[in-house]
Amino acid sequence: MRIGGSVLGDPPSAGLVNGYSEVVSDLNYEGNYVAVVVGGGGIAREYIKSAAQMGLSPYQQDTVAIHASRLNARLVAMKLGGVSSVPTSIDGMLQRLARNRVAVMGGLKPGITTDTVAAIVAERWKADLLVKASDQSGIYTEDPRANKKAKKLDRINYEKAKQILGGAHRPGIHSIVDPVAVDRLLESRMKLIVLNGADPKGVIRAVHGEKVGTLVT
């Protein structure tokens, strides 16, 4: 599960973190392993903005944003599992997931967003489903923030997703699913559901196969 930092808020909302904690607990009770990747959201983008104004490189801008995402992830991890540290590698994430049935991490390395981190974790774990809890209700024909006439798509394939969301990585990119992650998911064909993260219970509905958000297959 990928939780957008913009969903949690700046700073993260206690109510939403509590809500996702209940969701993870319910999914664990049903026998699911849950890997959670948390983004940096608006705080990360503000750090990127400051770093850019200082003349720091895109690599350095990404590095600062990664630390912001890890701070958000630590807060979520403390609530979900009582741990105050988060893995900083994919192997560490998978080891904790295998041991505890739930694991939380933030960013991984410059050049990729937490969308791509979530895609890598899901691929390495051979997950059945990747859920992206976004600040939008799914994938649209265009960015609904720029065009209010954009239409939400209930189901699309990865080729169509790449047409809509393709491009290149840049520090602070704010895409419904970042283009690097789309390319990776296009190769792995991981089942993806993008939904509105304002209601944590939507994740359970997605796992149960209910119609919610946008299904990408």
C-alpha cells in the first residue's frame, strides 16, 4: 500500500493515521501481509523548493525529500507497529514484512519517488495487489486539477496509463502515479488500484475486490 504524503497532511493527521492503523490491523487479521510506503507530501515539496532556491542539485533536492518521507513513515510505523525506525532498503523492508506481517518505509534513493519504491516492494514480494491511496479519486483522462472536465477512468490497462501519466522524473513531481513507477509496473504487470485516500476503509474495499477508484491491469 502506498499512502501519499498529501493524503496524510502536513503534518500528518492523527485521525487518518489512526484510520490506516485500523485498516492494517483488519487486513492482518484476515491473513494479509501489508507493506506500507509513505510519501513526503507538501513538506517534502517545500524542502525541495528551498533546496532549489539555494542552488542545490536535483540529487540533493531528492535526498532532502527522502528524509521528509522517512519522518512521515516513522510516525505511521510507530502507530502501526510500535517501532520507531523504518527500513532504508528494499531487503530490510522485506525482512521486516516477513517477520511482523506489516512493515513501513519512506523514500529509498534519489531519482525515484515513493510510488516507485512501492512498485519495487510489491514486485519483490510478489504481491497480489498494489493500492495507491491518493489525493484524487483515481486516474483521470487528464489532470483534474488543471481541467475540471477531465473524466475518471474506472478501469484501464498499463499502456493507457503510460499515455496519460508518462514522462520523466523530477524532484517533487506530483503525479497520480509517477512515470518511473508506471514504467516499472508496465513491465511487472502488477495489479494496481488508485483510490481516494481520504477514506482509509477504501483500501479494504479494494482488497476485497469491490469497485473503487481506478483499476489498472
